[in-house]
Amino acid sequence: MALGGIGAGIGSGISLPLDLLNGGAKGVGAGKGAGEDTAPVEGGNAASFASVLKSKLTDLNAQQADAGKASEDMATGRVDDVAQTMLRIEQANVSLQMATQVRNKVLEAYQEVLRMQM
């Protein structure tokens, strides 16, 4: 049973980026596979941009799911702590806003690179 109201639809837009990172879209990332383009990071460990991005999107998705569960629990009466529920929802909201702003900045940088003349 789907509940409307606070928290309804949280995390509904997260699955597409995760599908893209998992190679779910055909034609995306042709050539190199995820994790093949690695760069050294501090401490000698190698991490690719795609793996870091995937990790952060997975964390964001988990926060969104947690907030949805918290609002559902509150709506059904399983939880009485309004403050904790609102805290979890707001943490997920702030994380989503941050991810959206990072995405916007990355797109702006990409568009600026496209506008450069060689």
C-alpha cells in the first residue's frame, strides 16, 4: 500500500543514475569499462570517478529510502518520535539538494568546456 503525503516519492529519481553507472544504458561508456580509468589518490589507493560517484549515489539512495521508511513508520503509528523522523527526512532532503547542486555545477563545467574554441 502506497502512502501519500510527507516523504511520498522520496528516492524515485535515483534509480536512473545507478542504472547508468551499472552499465544499464546501452551505448553509454562504450570503450572503457567502469573502474578501468583509475587515478592514484592519496595513500597509494586507486579509485575511479565512476566508483566514487556510484558509492555516493548509493549512499544518497539509502538515505532517501531511510527517510521514506521513517515517514511511513510515523504515518502508520509505529514510531512516536516526531523529531527523529523529521531529522531523518531533512537529512535526506539536504543530501538530495547537495547532489542536485553538484550535478548542476558539473553540467555547467561540461557546457563551458564545449564552448571553448580550439
